[in-house]
Amino acid sequence: MTAQKIYFASDQHFGAPTAEKSKAREEKFVRWLDVIKKDADVLFLLGDLFDFWFEYKTVVPKGFIRVLGKLAELRDSGIEIHFFVGNHDLWMHDYFEKELNIPVYHEPKEFTFHEKTFLIGHGDGLGPGDYGYKRMKKVFTSSICKWLFRWLHPDIGVGLAQYLSVKNKLISGDEDVVFLGEENEWLIQYSKEVLETKHYNYFVFGHRHLPMTLAIGENSEYVNLGDWISYFTYGEFDGEKMKVLPFEESK
């Protein structure tokens, strides 16, 4: 029997820069889901699956049917799936929970597998600095802001949000190209701060778009999953070791 594994993926940004241009990436991600379903016990999606997502009372953005259908297939087969909202799909509410039976988290959460402890989240707004974004996030996630946005017709609201999402930051910025050094990587600083009060074997985040694994303490590692725009990388935990790997399709 094949050993069951825990898989992680983040920052697909489907829909950007346009639905047509992201279709190939969406199809590749679905092929990866097909590959992992043979030995996956748990799948974690760490946010920004969509470049924009908003749930009206009776409406969600159209598209993404291949990904949603495949996630439903994996979940119905018994694979446990968890979803953490990112900064691009932070307005996700209960659609995944009701339609796909996938729990949705808005804050980092701890898990334990094979006696290894994990702190898992998207990563936006954590650690020192980035105060402008932190202020903006408080506004965007406020009940008043969401209530006002719902009064826009979906064709206007979704179209405007998608335009601003791509216009302000086309999927990923130049700062995501290189490692900035431990002292300038906010998520590494956040992980080290957490370690001062509680031990985790793995801190697993997305958001940064740069795949990396770094030892940050005794038996502790910081892991960033990269993305599905430039790197097509994912995390894999086999019960003993956590790795970040590129998805390489057989010829």
C-alpha cells in the first residue's frame, strides 16, 4: 500500500492577468491534483487560489470549474482538504464549506501529523513592517466595506476588483524574485518570534511566491511554497520530512 502524504500548494492566482491567459496554469494545476490523489491523505491550499474572489449572497465569480470540480472529486473520495484565504481571496466566506465540504480559515492554524507540529497559513500581514497593507486589510475585511461592495452589481464589482488586482500588482512583484535575507523576510521574523513562546517543527506559508526551506531553530523549519505562476511548486510531507518540489510532468 502506498504511504499517505500531506500536500500543500499556494498562490495560483487563477483569473490573472485574464481568464484566458490563466487557463493553461489552471489545467496544469488540475493535472497535479490528479497525480497526488493516488497517495494524498490531506491537501492544504494556502490562499490566493483565485486572483479575486467575492461571495455575494447568491452569486460567486464564474469560471474555475475545472479546479472546483477536481477539488470536489478529491474531497468526495475521502481526501481531507483545508483552505486558508489569501490577500486576493480574503472575501471568501462559506461557499467552499457548503458546496465542497472544505473548511475555510482566515488566520494561521496549527496541525499535528506523525508527531510533527505545523503552523500553517497564507502569511499576509504577519510579522513586522508592511503597515500600509495591514491598515488596508482592516478596511477591506470590515463588515461595512463588505456590505457596501455587495451593493455593486456583480458585473461591476467583480470587474472593478479584478482590474485593480491586476493593475496594482500583476500577480507578483519584483520583491518576490530574490531572497531578501532573514532579517528582511517578515514571515521568517514572525516564525522566529512565535518560536520564542511555542515550538513548531514546520512553519508553512504562501504569499511570498518564492519557494524556500530554511532552518530557523532547533528542529524547526520555515517553508514557503512558491507559486503556480513562475515556479509551479508544492509542499510534500511524507511523515518524516517536509520538502518543496516542482511539479514536473512526464513526457
